[in-house]
Amino acid sequence: MAAQGFADPVPAGAPTLRHLQRVVDRVGLLQLDSVNVVARSHLWPLYSRLGPYDVDLLRRATAVRPRRLVEYWAHEASLVPPATHRLLRWRMARAADEAWGRYRRVLVEHPRLPDDVLGVLAAAGPLTTAQVTARLHPGAARSPAGSWMVAPSEAVLAGPARDVKAALEMLFWAGRVSAADRTAQFERRYDLVERVLPPDVAAAPDPPEDEAVRGLVEVSARALGVATEPHLRDYFRLRPEQSRAAVGALVEEGVLLPVDVRGWRRPALLHRDATFPRRVRARALLSPFDSLVFERSRTEDLFGVRLKLEIYTPAEQRAHGYYVLPLLLDDALVARVDLKADRAAGLLRVQAAWREPHAPDDVAEHLAAELRVVAGWLGLDDVLVVGRGDLAPALGAALADG
């Protein structure tokens, strides 16, 4: 909990970029996801650790030079510090050899397209996929769906736009371009990577792969505090042989200390700088993509709670709901709630609310208080329980009493 920033004091006033940097230094990355049923996933970890904050802080950190965070494939699509982007250059170097599906197809069928795209960005970037496509194919017609303009999933892109998108994503994978920022529809605006990264990072030589992977594993170990080798591997989606070699080297250097954790089947590793607070006082709703819980087996081992993302599960088969956030209370996950921000009505709708078996008797009051804070952060006027769950009746009553 301390390694993930939950033992740090909540800012007395409005959080600043300094507070944002403190969280980034703790967690190492913020996972991105396009689902916006409440708030996008990368916004939540800062809220969970700082309380209500101005989300423009994160925009400034990602879009204003010198950027404190840049996009790349880390733990899935993520925001990482520029120095960490440098540690992932070995992954970028493998992009052409490891390309598959539409990426491989565009390299084979349109080998000149990546260079054409780079030329457009060099002359006119930052640009969205639609804008690059319009410059390369000024006479091409849009699809009936108008998908060139807004397509967060890119699922309906066709013709030239589809090929340009594949080329841009391939160049992003290869580290030739990056995201200068995102539009209101969450589309990337691409630019040459040397114009996105701070100049010293862009000009730095590529570190050897083994050195870079050791750096990534140490970032993971600092962020997790105590973890098994598979937990450390998962943080940056490393290969087993890479992670094991890095862990072995870091143990030999004394950076990681082998330890036993009661109830864990695998040997664990403790970062040498890990701290041990006497207790943690925290109350926060967590994104399902928060780095405290995104490795589900570790979450179950630590908290005794099995989390499952049910977005892609048919509605009638969902156990807990569509977009479910666990409630952290001190050092335990005590409830989970399916939320929807109804911005037109000014309501935070509770679609479902569930208590965990070990939840305290006053969990409904804690959850009600947290939901009121979340609603205020999101600019919503009220919280309304509209759905099911064994905690829903008590939650409704607690909200009414408040």
C-alpha cells in the first residue's frame, strides 16, 4: 500500500503538478482505456491517491512541453515517464519483426506508406488519423459512417483511413511517432517522437536490452513493494526469460531481497527501499485498471477478492456489473460498485453495489461518503442508487441520511 502511494498524505489544498509527479513516481505508469462510462481509467489513479483534482493537471503533464508523461505500450497502452519510454526502446526495435495482422499487411501491401505518413507529420504534425489521411488522399470519400472523424475503437475505419491508421500504429509501436495529445473524442494526435519526448531523452542512446529490462523490473518492484517474479513481469508485460534474468541480477545486486509471504505459494521479492507504515488510512474507489489491482491473481492473494472485468460479458451473465470499481478502505477492498455518470441529468447512478464478506458494518456509510466526493469531482449534483446488489438498500439509506 505504501509503495502504491496510499500511505502518502492527501494534499491539504488543491493538488498540483508536484503532487501528480509524486503519484507517477510511486506507480510508474497509468494504464489507458477508452471507456468513459464514469471517467477514463487513467484519470482515476490520481483521484484515488490525491482526492478531487483538476484533470487539466494530467493534460498539462501529457501535452505541454516538457512532458512528464508520454504514451507507449507498457502494461497495455499506458502513460509512462519519458525516462521509462527510453527503457522500452528494445520493444520498439522489434516492432517490424513482430508485426502481425493488419500491421504486417500494411507493411507488405503499402511499403512506402509509413515514410509518406512520416513526411506528412514532419511537415504538419500533430495530426489525427483523419487529418493525415486527408493530406495523403485529398480526393477520397469518407465512409457512410463518417468514421474518419471520430472512431475511438477504429473498428469502422475503411479504405485509405484504415491503412493510414495501421501505418500510424505501426510507427507508434516502432517508436518513430508518439501521441502529442488526445482530442476530446480520445483520438491520438500523432507527431514525430523527437518532438514529443524531452530533447535529452530523445537524443539519448538506446540502453542495452538487458540493462533496460532490469530498469523496468526495478520500476515494477518499487511500485509494488513486495511481489513475485510473475507479478514483476506483468507490470510491463515482459517475457518470462527477460524477467527472470533481470530478477536474478537485481537479487545479486541486493536491490531485490527474497522473502516469504504468508499464504503465497511462490517465493516473493521485496524492494530494498520498501517502507513499512504502521497502518494505512485510505478511502478510495479504484479503477479496474489501477496498478494496485490490475494483476488479478496478486489482488486475490493480497485482498482475498476476485475481480473480473465484465465489460465484454453479456449483460445477463454479469455477476457484479458493467464498469465495477472496488472500494478501498484503509488496507482492504470492502465493496464494489457499478457506476455510470449521467451527465445530462447531473447524476452519478449506482447500477449495482455489493459488499465483500469481510466488510465492516458501516461500509455503506463509507461508500456513500466516497460517492458524494466522486460526484462532486465529476461535476454531478447527486448520487442515485438505481440497481441491484446486497449493499444497494443500505447504500440508498446512507445516501438519504446524508
